[in-house]
Amino acid sequence: MGFFDFLKSSPKKEVAGDLSFLGVDMHSHVLPGLDDGSQNLEDSFNFAKELHGMGYNKLICTPHVISDMYPNNKSTIDPAYELLKAKLAAENIPLELDYAAEFMVNEAFENIITDGQLLTFGKNYVLIEMSYLYESPNIKEMVFELLVQGLQPVLAHPERYNFYNNNYDGIKSFIDAGCLLQVNLLSFTGYYGKPAKHTAEMMVKDKILSFAGTDLHHYKHLGMLKRLSQDRSITDQLRSVELKNNTL
């Protein structure tokens, strides 16, 4: 093997402060025209390209599934996924792309389970969310139902639910119920407010997190993520937790 062959085969050195230690983003809204995230292919491509530049090698896109707002399913998501996948390939961006969804747990969610319309990622993980204003009345029942079906529920950004800011035990109760937790990276910057930042830091301290996601929707999020990726005070916190992103 020659010298240049050795360089090509050597593992890529990690840049201090980047997000390559996560490897996979499992929560984003970068597929075009599906929800309140990216609205066109050009923006979707820019978002994906920039995330790759921050160290991600795979994106699992998770458009909202909210019955009365974004009634997405496989038939609506797949074409948008194929568009972005083709664009990345055409531009020689070596970023693996996949998709699942972020399901709002409401009255319609039970029908989605019954009808077999769930979209999963990794080891049968299902990403679920609630309103930021109140806890879904059937949330624990739906967590149990998913577990019974051999699926693993993952609660998106619990630190952002206002009703848990003064009820940390409410978040920990999901762990007891068999649900995994996913934190938003931007919560550590204070982007969503001081209570969300404090709760996110508590979850890191108690090591009850399983995933970290960008929850990227738009360019303001992207700009903040770029700054976060070079902030060792935040990335070092995340490194202290055995996150599952790189297992996906």
C-alpha cells in the first residue's frame, strides 16, 4: 500500500467540537413540502449537505404525522424522500438517507397503530410526541400498546413540554413505563428557553437519554446547530451519555 492509499484508508479524524460522534440524526424535518419544515428541494438539499458537513453520515427524516394538520403516511413521505435521495446522489454527497415519522399521540394515533401505518426506524423504534401545552390523556396507554406489539416508543424532546418543566418526575415516569427519551440538541443552547435547557441538562446528568436529535426545521435552526457543533461545553455533556444514535 502506497502513502496516498494509506491516507485514503485511514479513519477520518474527528474535528474537535463537531457532531460526528453522534453520526446519525434520527429527528429532522428536512424532507420537502410535508410539514412545517423544509418547503422545497433546494432547502432540503442545503440542510442535508450542511448536516453532513457537521459530521453526520446518516439522516433519518421524521416528518410530522398529525391527523388534522399533516396527515402524512408512507405514500406521501416516500416521493419526497426519493427526491432528496436522488439530489444528494447527483451532487455526490455521501450521506445515507432514511425516513420514519414523528407521530402526534392524540385520538387518531390509536387508529394509526391498528391500521398498521406506523413508520419505524432502527430496532423498531417509534418516535412520538405530544402538544407542548398539555399531556396527551392516552400517552401511557399508547406507550404500553406499542411495547405489547414489540415496538419501542421514543418520546421526542420531553424537555420542551411546558407541563414537565416543574415536574421532572413526570419525565422519569416514561422511563419506568419502558419509553426511551430523545433530547433536542438546541435545548442545550437555551434556544427553547431556560426551563428546557435546565431540564435537558438534568436528563444528561441523570443519564436517562437514549437519543439526541436536531429537530431541524429551518435556516435559523441550522445556524444555531452550526454554532453548537463547535461548542465543546455542550458536546462534552452529550459525550458523557451512552447515546444510541450511532447504532442506527
